[in-house]
Amino acid sequence: MTDGIKDKVVVITGASSGLGEAAARRLARDGAKLVLGARRLDRLNAIVDELGLGSDAVVETDVTKVDQVSRLVDHAVRLHGRIDVIINNAGLMPHSPLERGKVEDWDRMIDVNLKGVLYGIAAALPYMKEQKSGHVINVSSVAGHKVNPGGAVYAATKHGVRVISEGLRQEVKPYNIRTTIISPGAVATELPDSVTEPDVAERIRKVYELAIPADSFASMVAFAMSQPEDVDVNEILFRPTRQEY
């Protein structure tokens, strides 16, 4: 499955753990040229050291800051001359019932899950248009397809990612740019740790007892990337086999 992956320049946000780290490990093995962004620079450095990528493969990035996302993408282009794929992966999930008024958590989800994706698109799209090629992979969620009590704002952000991605798909056809939405179910990551309400966190932990490895997400990324250039895999929704939600 390395066809369509080897030597491609890939930028990943939220790459210091979870889905982003798993994708980085898989794509490095398949020969991609990676540039990784996240806030936790120590974690990023440990990953690139282990993968033998070199210090140039790391840019400290807070996706809520548009200038930092632009710096990440600009660095990849300066380093490799182009950007072939951006994986807008950074996200958090502090579930809570709306009646508790966790406004700060709502703002963080909107800033990271939604605006972070937009900033990634804004940074990568000019280069991809000029190249007349590229691939934007945005990470949504099962929650982008349905909502449960306590997850209204998170679901809204992840549904928003799907809406933005579909609009982008239609807009970039003249430039030969592909778009993919990946919507995971319960996958073993640090995401449940972002829940700030103890009772909600306990419920989420029970759901995640059936979580599948983050490598499952990396396989979805590799599948979408490895398709022929005239094949655009627009959406992948996957769950643990036992997950009801």
C-alpha cells in the first residue's frame, strides 16, 4: 500500500500522540516525508528521534493560532519544496451537558476542532492550488454523524468538519485536489482524558473499554492516500465492531 505514499510530503497536526502519532509512524514506514506539528515539543522530538526523521521534521504548533499553523505548512514547503497532504487531526472532547454551562470547554472545542481545521486548510490550499495537486484529510468522528446527551458541542464541531470538507471538495475540483473525511469511533487515544466533568468522564471511559488501536486510523489514512490520483475517497466512517453508538 506504499503506492501513493512514498516520498509524499505530509503535514500532520496533533502528531504528538493518538491518531496523529499513529499516522506518523505508519506513513514514515511507508516512505513519506513528514513534518509534524503539536504543542508538546518534547513528545514530538521523541517520536522523530525514534523514527529517524531529524529535528527539521518538528514544528511546535498550537492549531488555535493561525500564524502557527501557517508556519508549520510554510516550513514543510521550504524543507521539501511542496506539500502533498495535510492531515488536520488535532482535537479534544470535553463532553458535558449543556445545562452545566461549560463555556470555556465549548470555546476550546470550537477553536481546536473547527477553527484548527480551517487554519490548516487556509495554510495548505494556496500551495496545493499552485501545484494543481494535493490531498486534505480532515478528522471528524462518529459524533459528526450523530449526537448523544452531553456531546452536543463536540458533535457540532465534528459535524462542522464534515460540512467544511464537503464544501472544500466541491470548490477544489478544478485544481485536482482530493479531500477525505475520516470519522473514527472509539479508538484508543488520550481523547477521553480531555473530559473535565468526573461523572461524564466515567461514562466515556466505559465506552472506550472496547476501543480499537490507533493503528486502525493510520490504516484508513494509508488507504485513502494510496488510491490512484483519479480516485478521491471522500469519507471513511469506522468503529469497533462491538460499538453500538
